Amino acid sequence: MELVILVMCSISLMFFLRQFYKVFDQRRDQYCYLVHYECHKPSDDRKINTKFCGNIIARNKNLGHQEYKFLLRVIVNSGIGEETYGPRNIIACRENSPTLQDGILETEEFFIDTLDQLFLKSGVSPQEIDVLVLNVAMLASVPSLTSLIINRYKMRDDIKSFNLTGMGCSGGLISINLVENIFKSKKNAFAIVVTTESIAPNWYSGNDKSMILTNCLFRSGGCTILLTNKRAFKNRSKLRLKCLVRTHLGASDEAQTCCMQKEDDQGRLGFHLGKNLPKIASQAFARNIASIAAKALPLKELVKYIVLKYVGKSRILNLKAGIDHFCLHPGGTAVIEEIRKSLGLSDYDVEPSQMTLHRFGNTSSSGLWYVLGYMEAKKRLKKGDKVWMVSFGAGFKCNSCVWEVMWDLYDGNVWGNIIDEYPPKDTTNPYMEQYGWVNQDKLKLPDGFELD
């Protein structure tokens, strides 16, 4: 009898261990690894400095004296430096008569450059790609942009492609989330995420202050990212996705309309940024932080925060208890500074985002990857470190995720030949004294203004 019981227990234990291993094994196949990423650095003939930007806005005959002054103040106080990039049609003085082809060529120039490098450096061929996700908020074409990529690289006919539009600056993390979910049901797969924005056909030529702001803040850029759940690539990958949280306040009318593409009173298409945007962004950020903290922070820190809050003591959630590096959306100086204050971050923590804004400007959904590239080029990323990415987008959305660094990283990437120059001693705009906020009451522009 004892032998029978022993045999039955052994069989039960084997069955339990087999089921446990099956679940564990299946979970391992669902991991999302980042193998490699490539950010785009446009050619030097596409650089636009403050002087050039001033001349562009001076070409807009719909602007009055006050609008000129307003835009100049925005440009010199934006935190954007003198070596960012713009699309070719604007440099060629065709911003008021863009074509669909301008947008397609702008995007095509980016993805050819980055995908060629991605395939070369990773050793993965285009024919091995199982999933392709592209996000660009303000450009839709038929056939889709993913079709252009599939055609150029002659990818397989069973590839799963997704073309996302309207996602705003948060589109990159939404694309990562889509791939993460596909990996849960598809083993041994490679996926590519292509994240960018199209500026060429989306220049606003009117005089509505809430819509001309975007002309000053956004710049050309983009990034392609290779992801996999193949176990064999675990030790070849740079990062592993730990968790990703998406917060969407679109059920609120106020949140849904605080930043949106629309026409002004004269029927001119542009992108509206409402005065209530900071309030909505703060609400979305607070809700997202609460969710990501529960996944990323040690239990000890969460309990401490809850107890102190319960007894009425003010305390900032200490994300540094579980996060080593902060990859903040470089949307503007105000955005970075607000997050810094909210989380009690140091100059060192926000330096990558500030320098990305200064060197490349706000490149929308791809901006986070320039920030990550800065950290890597500076040799900040060590094995086991946790990197938190956070971005915002129209809708209104706040998305964030945490990556684990798989080994000590160093790749000069897009920052390679300039990283030793950063951070520069002085990032003050050269026209600050003449056109900054301190002189807004004294600023007088001559008729036919030009920065010359």
C-alpha cells in the first residue's frame, strides 16, 4: 500500500513539475527583447537654425507684428539648439504648397537610412522579419508606408504588418506594446518597429497662436527598432521589456480635444494645442505613474509611500528605488522641467532629455530613442540597470515602460562623433538677449522682418 501511495505521489509530482515547466517555458517565449535600434541623423543640408526658422515664419504673410514676436520668443526659449533638421520642402520655401509625395519622400529617406543600418549591424535579414509595425501620426497613404518598406526589402508574403496613424508623440510605445502582445501568441519571432513623424505636408500657414506653436517645436527624425522573443537572442539583446503601462483619458471631452488636428476659422489645417493641455497632461501622468510604480518599485517603497500619505505627510514617490535611468519625452523645456519637479529628479537624470531636445529638437514619437542613445553613448547603461521611458500623445495619452539592460552598453549610435561635446557649457540661444521673454515688451521688429 505504501508503495502504491509513493508511486502515485511521484506521478503527481512529475505531472505538477511538467505543468509548471510548461507554464514557465511558455512565459519565457513571451519575453520581448530589444536587439538593436537605429536613430536617423538627416544630412547637413537639412539643418535649420534660429535664423533660418525666423526667416521661415517671416515668409508667412498671414502673420501680424504680434504673431512674429510671439513665435520668435517661443523659438529662442524652446531649448532647441542650432543644429536640428527640417524637411526639404520647407527648406526649399515650399511649406505653403506641400504635396503627398513630400511626406512620403521625407519618411522614405529616414527608413532607408535606418533600416539598412539595422539589418547590417544586427545580422538579421529582411526575410526573417515576422511582424512590421510603423507609426506616423500625421501621414496616411495608399498603399501604406509599411507596404513601401515590404516592397523595398522584399519581405515575406506572410509578414504581419500594421500601419498606425493619429497616435501622436506616444506612438512609439504603443507600437512596442502591440509587438509585446503579438509575442505572447507567436514564438521565435522577429519584429521591427518604425517610429517617426511627417512634418513636410503638415506646416500650418495661418495665424492662430494655438496652432502656430507646432511649427516652432517639431523637427525631422525617426528610429527603427528590432525586437524578438527568440531565446537564442537573449544574450545578444540590449534590453528586455519588464512592463509597459498605457493611460488613455479619451473618455473626457476636455482631454480628447486639448491637442488635435483641425482647421482654423479660415479653413487652414493645423495642429491645435489648448491652454488646458498642461492640466490634462498632469492628470494622465499621475494615473500612469500610479500604475507603473506598482509594477516597477519594490514593495517596501510602495508601503512606505502609502503609509506616509495615509497619515497626512507629503512625500514624492521615489521612483529611484526601482529605476536607474529616466528616459523622458523631449517635447519641450516645460515638459522636462515639470516631470523633474514632480518626481524630484536631478540635473543628471534629465540631462539626456535636455540634450536631445537641444541637438535634435522634438522629433515626436522617436524622441525617446535619441534620449536612450545619449545614455548609451555616455556609457551610463550597465547590466541590470532599469530604464524608464515615458511619453505623451494626443487623445490624451500617457504611456510608459521599464526596460532592463542586459549587458554593459556602449554604442556611439547617432551621437557618436559629437557625444564628447555634450553637455555644452552654454545652451543659451544666441538670440535670447534680443528676442527672449525678458525683452518681450521692448521687442520691435522692422517691416518685412528678417533675423538678418
